[in-house]
Amino acid sequence: MSMSDTFWLVAVLLGVGVCYKLPAIVRVGGNPLARQVGGLLIAATGVFLFAAPAVIAKVNDLTGIVNFSAPWVYSLLTGFSASCLLLIIKWRGGNERSIRRATWWVYGCYGTLLIGLWLCFAMGDHHVERLRDLDTYYATTPWMREMILLYLAAHTSAVLITSALLWNWERTVRGTGWLHTGVVLLTVGYALNLLYDAVKLTAVVARWNGRNLDYLSTEVAPLIAAVVGLLIGFGFVLPHVGDRISQYAAARREYRALAPLARTLKHVPTASAPVSLGRAASLRMRLTHRRTFVRDALRHLHPFVDTGLHEEAVQLLLASGKKPARAHALADAAAVTAAVERMQAGGSPIVGQPRIDLCEPVAISRALRTLPSGPAVHWVSSTESVIS
């Protein structure tokens, strides 16, 4: 795969990340952290998009200025470096005054660097267009040399500071799941960024000494940059994507786990009017509806729950070797089933008995899956069926 193809691929993948984050950024427009993530991904996408040789040539043609793409890409890279610093500073949190001071420091330093880049370009001799090897070709040219060193210094400084912040932060977020995974990816990405800067600088210094190591800049560095772009992009996006996937999976498990209890309670009258949800309804809406129905039905069913039956089931299950939590869940399942049978048979509520605290609906629903078939009263009365 050519360098141009690699840069296009990374730009597309980062663009997908931007599109994924865009709705969340619009929804929480007042959240500076969300805006910072969006800005960083856009900057990263711009770096790889405009660094592709074909785009470099097109931008030079459109502006009519030879090598105009050089300070433009360097500016995007400098902006990306600043965005990374700002995001890490805000993401880590801390004292509000310290965060504000660090933010203005980044703005001031990198704003000055951007001005310096364009001044150096304006004063340098850059009449020969270079699409792939500008860094090494102009490594000894006055002012162009300074522009190249400025962008490398800006990038290296940001990478060093960000790497140090990430290294310290990684130890504090261990065990946090997706967030820790994202921080690890970012840490590895920035470590490789240092390698990118070292490779670029080695090729430039070689030119100063009359040697030709241009392949480091034109072949090795772009491959490192592509890997870095993917790692950093995934590092910032993965915690958000992973959390959403985990939340969806947890909601799906709970929705399915509540199904047996919802079926058992379907004929119990509730205070809320029945709602028909179509297949197009979101999982969150369907789960909320099922939770509400189950809790409402259990509340209306409670007067029909036989406390004596429940206590007998608990004692039988404990005697059979069941753990207390499992014994209470199975006893609740049996008592709820018996209460539904009593209600459907036209029985009256049981008065004068103490109220029992039922387990969580999910635990009861899962216990219903293992109850033997047949009337619940018979199940509780038969010690052999309970023990089995």
C-alpha cells in the first residue's frame, strides 16, 4: 500500500470516528470535553487528509503558491498537538484554576508557534515543489529549515508532555474497563509519536551532515504516523463506544432476564394503562416499559402473596443446601407464582400477615426458569422436588 493510500485510509477511519461522535457533540454542545474530542478528531482527520501527496498537489495548485501545503499541514499537526494537550488536561480534571492556567499556556505557546511557522515560510525560498520529501529537501534552506524545526519541536514537546500525563494517569484508571483501555492505546500511540519525531529529525540532521537518509522521512515516518493516528483515534473513541456497547449489552441481558417474570405477571391488573410497543421501539424504551410493568404488577400482587408459603419454601431450600440468596429468589418465584394462581382463581387478598421484601425482579425472573412445572403450592409442599 502506498503512502497516499495509507493516509487516505487513516483519514477515512478517523472521519468515521468524527461522524460517530458528532451527534453526541451536538446533544451536549455546552460540554467543553465533548467539543474538545470532536475538535481533536477533526484535526487528526485533516492532518492525514491534507498530508496525502495528491491533496498536497491539489492545494498547491488551488492557492497558486508553491509548497503552500507545507505550512498548512504543519499548522494542522501543531493544532492537533495542542488539541491533544488540552483534551488530556481537561479529561484528567483537577483544580479549575490550574486547568484554566494550563489551557491559556497551551493557547499562547502554540498560537505563537503557528505564527512562527507562517513567517518562516513567507521568508524562505521554496520555489521547487516537493510532495513527499519537503522536510529533507529543504533541511538546509534558510527559514524553511527553521519552519521544519519549529513544527518538529512543537510536536515533540506536545508528545512528551502528553505522554508524561498519560503515564501518570494510566496508574489511576486501572480497573476502569474501557477508560483504561483507551488510556493504554493513547499511551502507546504517543510513545510511537516520539519515534516518528526521532525518525524525521534523524533524516533532517543527516542532510545537515551531507548524508542521505531520506527514506526515513518518506517511507518509515508515514507508516509510523498511520499507526499513531489509528491508536490515538481509537484511544479517544473507544471508551465512549465501549461504554455504550456495555450499556446496551447489560440492558439486553436485563430485558431478556425479565421475560419469564413479565409472562407470569401478564394477567395481573396494574394501575398504568397497557402500552403497545412496536418493533421499532428502542431497547431502552422497551426495558423501561418492562421494568415499570413488572414493578407495578408485583406491587398489586403483594396482598395475594402467602407469607407462610414463602417462609416454608425458604426453609426447605436452605435445608436442601441452597445458598441464602438463591433460596430467597426461588422462594419468591414460588410465592409470586402461587399469588398469581390465587388471583386468577378468584381468591381474595390475604389479610393480617406481615409484608415480605421480595428480591430484585431480575433474580425472581431467573429463578422462575428453574421452577418445576405445576402449581406452586405443590412445588413447595414437596421437599423432594425442591431438593432436586
